[in-house]
Amino acid sequence: MNFKFSGIAFLLVFVMGCDNAVKQEVQTAPSEDVVIPKQEISKQGIAKKNIASQAYIEGVHYEEVDGIHIPADIKEPFILQYFWFGCGHCQNFEPVIQRYLAQEQDVSLLRKPAAFSKRWLMDAKIFYALKSIGEMQYFDDLFDLYRQKHKDKQLPNKSEIEQLLQSKNIDVEAFFKATESSVQMKKIIRNINEMTKNKISGVPTVIVNGRYRVLAHDDTKKGSDYFNLLNFLKSKG
């Protein structure tokens, strides 16, 4: 199958027919504020395991993925996170992942925005525009704007994003020009292809070293248990 074609088709379906789609089927990240629903994983009829006494199990706690593009400047160990600025689960997960990164300072973070709808596509462009003009130091400020709007069940509009950019002395014209870059669009399409190929249908989704996707499981709902799983996968090779 030509995944590039299927990825473009996938994007067009959501852009044309689902402007406000918010798909949250897959929750792989623990949070103090979010209770992660149980995930049905029974490919081999494996019963739920207690990881306090047994190893992490492929197909239960994690699964292998492939076809993930990793930039040349990203070295192992690293965590890849598919996310959306407007996702409440992603917003709640942010403090968790930051605690892990502070604890494991050899681990880097690679973010890839998902594009499940027309609005998600716009926000993916905003992410890559900020990155392309070299202003990623303001990522947290931008994410916080979405977080504040989420409390009112809203998303920031272009004017509000522009006001934030101006408050940080960012070249607004250069920023919005970057959102229309064909280079950024190619990255978004590549993200869609990767997610489609690996049947990733929700965010946040975490992949360790570009190879191991973390699966939601009762054993790793607590932050410390989740961190242990991440450490296991980062050293798995």
C-alpha cells in the first residue's frame, strides 16, 4: 500500500467532513488529572499482569512500531510524542512528561503534531511555524494559551495567537507566512502517514526511541510505574 497516498486521503476526509473532531480513543500517558480508560489488548489472550513481579509484556504494555521518521539531530534515548495543542489530555500530560525529563536528563523529547481535523491541521502548522522561525523557547507560552482557552471549552483564534506573538516580540508576518510553507505541510503529511501506518488514532501517544509505543494499562497509571516502563523501553535496544 502507498502510505503517502492513504495519509493524504486520511487528511482530506477529516478536513472536509469533521472540523471539530476530537478523537481520544488512545490514551497512553498517565496524569494526576486524567483517569485513563482500560485498553482492551488480547491479541494472544494474555491476562492482565502484575509488573511488580513480572517483566513488561509486548502487546500489553508496549508494541513495536515502524516507519517513524527521526530527524538526524535526534539521538537516543528520546521520547516521541504525538500531540495536539488543544487536547486536554495532552495538556494534563505535560507536567508528567516534564517531570520525567527532569529526572532522566539523558532523554530528549521530539514532538510531532497530529492533524485529525481542519482545526488540528491549523494548529500543527502553528507548531511548525514557531519551530521554523526559531522561536521554540515560547512553546510553553503558546501551549498555556491553549490550556487557558480549554478551561472555557474554547480554542484560541488567530487574533489571540497574534497577540501572544506580539507580546513576545515575534515577527507576526514571518510567523504566519511560515504556517503556509510547503515544507511544513510535508512534515504534517508525514506525521499522518506514520500514524495511519501504525494505527495510532488518538493523542497523546508516546513512542520511545522511535520503536516502542507505550500502551495504556492499569499497571502504569501511576507516574512512577509509567517512568519505570519508559526506562525499560529506552534501554531495550
